[in-house]
Amino acid sequence: MDHIATHIPYLRRYGRALAGNQSAGDAYAAAVLEAMIADPESIPEAGAAKVALYRMFHTIWHSSGAPVDEEEKGIAVRAQKHLSKLALNSREALLLHALEEFTTEEVAEIIGVSQSEAEELIRIGQNELAAAARGSVLIIEDEPIIAMDLEGIVSDAGHRVFGVAQTRAEAVDIGTDGKPDLVLADIQLADDSSGIDAVNDLLKAHGDVPVIFITAFPERLLTGEKPEPAFLITKPFRPEQVLSAISQALFFSSTQTLKS
């Protein structure tokens, strides 16, 4: 089962991006594992494990009837109801391609459509989510070139750059002079301060604000041993990954905080 375990942290990431929070996303990932335990013959071979796991997830996700936990309240429920009006499979196809980096051929296999249909679903997902939410984005990134790249991605998509910070102190100073709609944060900052601590400081000041973490070492956060971010991008990133994560995150007001 080692070839399965390797992919589980990323399957959980995908689940959280769809559901908007850790507990709901993890529940779907757990359901995939339970299905394999109940039917050992469904356990895929190593070479096909990743696509097979996501295909099983997709089947369970849609067969459950409603991705929202009935105990959820407020903005999270309204967001999911809004997302349910989008074209069927468009958001899933977009996340699979942009966030999880599957090819269009693999996306087609996972969701059970032709490759041309998968390509169209990705395009529809990009357009629908881009038009659905706009906001101001605080960027916490200590590398100037990457920060400039992120500024361009954010601005070109129609969002406003709230500010750019290189350290925890700068992030708190900029981020409490008003309230950003979303925080895009690196983990390790210029003065060896923590982007996680900066985010927790901002959440204490503002309450719930959507957060996307960026890191070169996602496995350090995808451990299952403590609260994890609902949205996590791996460095080096592609523009479409950032845009997809921003669009998803702006639908959700509650963000899991991390303890460093």
C-alpha cells in the first residue's frame, strides 16, 4: 500500500479545495480508503494508482448527493450552493488540471468524459470562476521576483493587490491597515519569520479571511497530524494554479489556521 500512501496527502488537498475545509475534504479522502479496504480488488497497481484514486474520489464525491456538511452554516453553505449552479464537472476538471497537474487526458479518465469534453470543462471552469469572484489580495512573499510574478497574476485576473509584505511584521502592519479579502502567503519569510505565524496574527485581527499557502515543501504541511490549510500551492507554481486557488478560496470565509 505504499504506492497508495504517497498520493493520499494530495488527494486530501484536492478534497479540501473542493469542499473548502479540512474536515469535509478529509472525509471524502477517507471514504476512498474505506472503499479499497472493503474491496481489496479495487486497489490499483502502482503505475495507475494516482489516476485511479482520484477517479474513485470523483465517484464518491458525486454519489454523495451534496458536498456540504449539513452542520455548516453561513457563507460556506451559500458558497457551495452557488458553486452547485456551475456547469457539472467544470470546477472539478479545473482543479484536477490546474491544482493537481493532471493532463487533460487524465482529467478525462478521472471524471469519465472524452478528452475534448475535459478540455471544454477546464475552459468553462476557468471562465465561470474568474467571473464569479473578485477581491483584494495581500501577498506575503520574501522573494522579490516571485512577489512581482504573483502581483501580475493577481492584477491580470482582475483582483486588486492589497499590499506586498516580506516579513511577519510587515504582513501584520500592512494587513491590519484595512482588511484584505484574501491572503496569499509563503511559509518561510525573509527574516526567518513564519508566514504561518503572520497569517495567524491576521486571522486574530480580522477573524475569518481566506488564505492560500505557497511552499516548496507541501509534504511538511500535509501530514494529517495538525490543522492544515484548505488551499496549498506547491513551488514552483504555474499561473493557472494560483488563479484556480484564488477563485476557489474567495468562495469560503473560514480558513484553517496552522500552529507552527
